[in-house]
Amino acid sequence: MTYRHLALRVVAAACKMAAPGRVEGGSPGLGQEDFEAQTVSAFGEAFNNIAIHGYRDGPPGDVDIEIESDADGIIIRLMDTGCSFDPAAIENPPIDDLPESGMGLFIIKSFMDEVDYCPGSPNVLRLVKRREGSSSIAGDGSEGSSEQEHSDAGFGATGRRTSSFRMRSVSRSGAARAAGGIKIQ
């Protein structure tokens, strides 16, 4: 969790970079604050779950983060080699009780338009958030590609400005292993 703050800032920046107003050179459109807040909140919960639950019984591990964004929305992939889980086995928390913990997956599903999890080596959690009025994001899978093809398939094919980022961080150790930066096309 040492680099959680950095990962959150990167996600917030990705939300701003491809805001519709930014693409055209103007100010962010209506709902930008909500889009960013919901995306960052869902990402933060996902990152915490990986660090706390995925690596709970083993040594610290990496969390690879890939971010793709354009004017239509954002796709975030979190990849880890920690313990996998079955999201379908997780029941919604009792909302009326407002529990201190156990709300992460509920928050993620509530804020994101799509949440896909593929256990394996690595485990891959894919979060998709569309901007209001967008029916799809290039590369979000809505064009019929398989899960394995989501990586870069068709992203940026619309001719609009897109950004892509990949970050590798260590969840519970003293050193980060950075792998990449921001690529703007």
C-alpha cells in the first residue's frame, strides 16, 4: 500500500486528461467531478482489496495497472499474482447497517459500468466507466472481442486523443518497480 496514493493520482489524472472538454481544448464537461470521484473511489477499493486480501497469506507482490482513456470513458486493468477469489460468492453488505468493512466490491460495482474478473496468473480485474451519453469505449469489449483481446484491441481507432498508462507497484514492500509512463496519442 506504499504507493497507493501515487496510483490514485494517476487514475485521477487519466480521468482529467481525456475529459471531453480537454479533448476539444475547453473546460471539462458537466459531471466530470462525479466521473472522476466514482472512478477513483472504485479503483481505490480494488487496489486495497488486492493489497489486503490478495496478498494476505503470502509475500508482498506486484499490482500492475493499465489505464486506457478517451473522451468516451476509461478502462482500468489491475493485475496481480495474489490469491484469487470468486466475486459471485461475495454477498452485498447490509447497507442499512453501514458496516466498517466489506463494502469494497459493492462500491466498485455501484460506481463502474462494467466489472470483470478473471482469476489466474495473473488475476485480472477490469473496470470500465463510460462518460454520460457514451454507449461504448474503444477497446471496452462491447464490440464483441474476447477477454484476451481487450488489451489494446481497437483502442484509439476513433481518431480521438487517447492516453494509456502502465504502472507496476509493490503492495507491501519498501521499493517500487516502475515500468512505464504515460503515452499520449
